[in-house]
Amino acid sequence: MKNRLEELRKQRGVRQEELADALEVSRQTIGSLENGRYNPSILLAFKIARYFGMAIEDIFIYEEEQV
């Protein structure tokens, strides 16, 4: 799953540490999300969407695997 987290964070001038504090996660979690090494829990996805005032699907892009 791809996401626009880094793009949105930078557009708003928010540091990883600030976002992590607001979401009550570690800065490493934010870095892992931005690099695609980690997909958020549904609860964290909702928190991120609420933080940015957007819908989850506008931040996280699900791409079905081609068989």
C-alpha cells in the first residue's frame, strides 16, 4: 500500500517528531510509514486522516496485485 504521508507532512511544514507526538507514536513509526516499510493499524490510519482533515483513502492508496 502506498501513502502520501511524507508529501502531506512536508506541505504543512510538520516535522516527523511533531507528527509522531500528535499521533502518540514514535518518530521511527512515522519514518517507517513514509518509507512503506509499515502499514498502519486501522486506528492509526483514522488518527492520521483526522490529523490532516482528509479521508483515509486520500492518504493511503491501496493497489491490488496484478495476477
